Amino acid sequence: MRADLLAGLNAERAARRAAILVTDIADGAQRLVREAEIAADPLAAVLGRHLAAGKSGLVEADGRTLFLTVQVPPVRLVVVGAVHISQALAPMAAGLDLALTVIDPRTAFATPERFPGVELVAEWPDAALGGRVPPLDRYCALAALTHDPKIDDPALEAALAAECFYVGALGSRKTHAARVARLAEAGFSPEQIGRIRAPIGLAIGAVSPAEIALSVLAEIVATLRRAPRPEVA
Amino acid sequence: MLSTDTDILAAAESWRHDGRAVALATVIETWGSAPRPVGSHLVVDAEGNFLGSVSGGCVEGAVITEAITVIEDGAPRVLEFGVADETAWQAGLSCGGRIRVFVERVD
């Protein structure tokens, strides 16, 4: 491996961008394909599949055997609202290897007793994101669960601007219609606003907080694994 | 603690930057109950210092020996380990799995 390719791979990881190292195992010839370059690559289809699955592996192409070292940033989940659903969600997210952060400025909700072992930030989302919490990016999922527009809206705006792969918001259709109007007023396009999953979660008839948490996590996994990656700007 | 595969790649770059001769071993294929998944890395220097694992300990010794040869001659190679290959490699996976490992020098 050329040292510059290794440095390039490490730099992409540090910047939380996906990349694939393509190695011809017969002669060791290699090239690094950055996420933004995949669509134009001759192997775009197979690289895209491996990227979506997040799995390294061998592929055959043009009579050659290639090994794809697939490097995908770890997925982060930011939940806004230290509410009952979030309490049920936290241990499930850990089981799915999702790095969870819970943000809620209401100190009565955001207590370590209610969220043992969870990264908890008792600040307003717009202060927390880019401050104590790393900025959102395309490998982040954001779920807004407070029901309070003062808290949810700034987080949703940050998630849409950062092109988070998943953006979900709790609330009825009526609540969401009001939210759509506010976000349009704030300058977001119908396409951007249309990316918000609302009502949040897969339609499994969830009733209890744990069931709603399950439906939200299932929707996040489905979005991560099934949907094609959004185009890189 | 250096444990994840991405840490191993960072260590490989750091070792190389420090002027050490370095080889990288990567699990490229597994069958059966292989202990480490495809994509797992092991970085080795010319003195046999290593970090990471490709099998959880079963065949590391053989991989390190081969990696030192790769550091010397610069030719990448694919190693295969498994119960069936015990005579060839004098190292095997007691779990009954088989793995293929690609070893390359970092130039």
C-alpha cells in the first residue's frame, strides 16, 4: 500500500467521510475512491452496494479479483428530548451500536438518574450542536421528540442543513402541518422539509414508549441500509 | 486502547511516519466460524512488533513471519489458513473455520 493512500484513507475517516480502498489482490495495485467520487467510478454500482451495507469484501471485475476495504463513519444518533421514549430508546440504540446523544435544555428531564450511562447534554439544541456535541453530518440520524417547537425546531433546522441521513419528528399530522409551515417560513425548500419523517417511526401500531422507540430505530435502520445514499453535494 | 480496525490503520500510518518498515495484513475472506470478520487488520513492523488481529491469536505468528518477508521483498501475497492447510502452514484455526489474509508492504 502506498503511504499516501493510507494517509488519504485515514484523513477521510478523521473527517467522517466514507471511502473505499480497492485492492487487486493478484498484484497489490490499489486506488482510493472517496465517497464523492463513487458515482463517477467505473465500479459505481458494486461500490455503492458495499458502501450501503458498510461491508468490506471481495468482488470480481473484468476478470480480476478485487478486495474492497469499505470505511464508513460510525453512525451517530442525536435525540432531542430527554423524554420517556428516549429512556426506552437508549438501551436499544446501544444494542444497535448507534452512538447516542440526548439533548434537552429542561434540566428536570435531562438527569443522569433518568439516563444512566447515556451521553446527556442539558442545553438548547442550537447551543449544544457544534459546541459540546460535534456538529451533525450525513452519517447522523436526528429524532426530535419533545413536542415543543421551541426545542425541536432548531434541531430539525440543523439536521436538514447538515443533510442528516435520517430526520424524524414526533407529533400528529396537525402538529406536523404547523411545523412544515414554520420551516417553509424559515426558508427551507419543500424537498428539504419532505425529508422529515413525520409521524415518526415505522407504522407498526406502536403504543408504549418502548414500542415507539422500536419503530423509530427500525425506521433509522431501514433508512441507513435500504435507501440509496443521497448524492454528495 | 488501540482496538478497532481503524485505529490499526492510524497506527500503520504513524509507524511508517516514524521511519519503521511496515506491513499490513487484512482478512479478505472467511468461511465457517472464523474468529475475526472480513476487513480486520494487523499491522507488523520489521522486528515483528504488531498491533491488531486477524484471527484472535490462532495464526498471528504465521502471519507475522510472512509479513516480515513481505517487508523484505515488497511482494504482496495472499495467505490461507484453515484446518485443511495445517500441513502447509503449520498453523490452523482450531475452530474449524478458514480465512484468507492479504499481506502488503506500506511503501
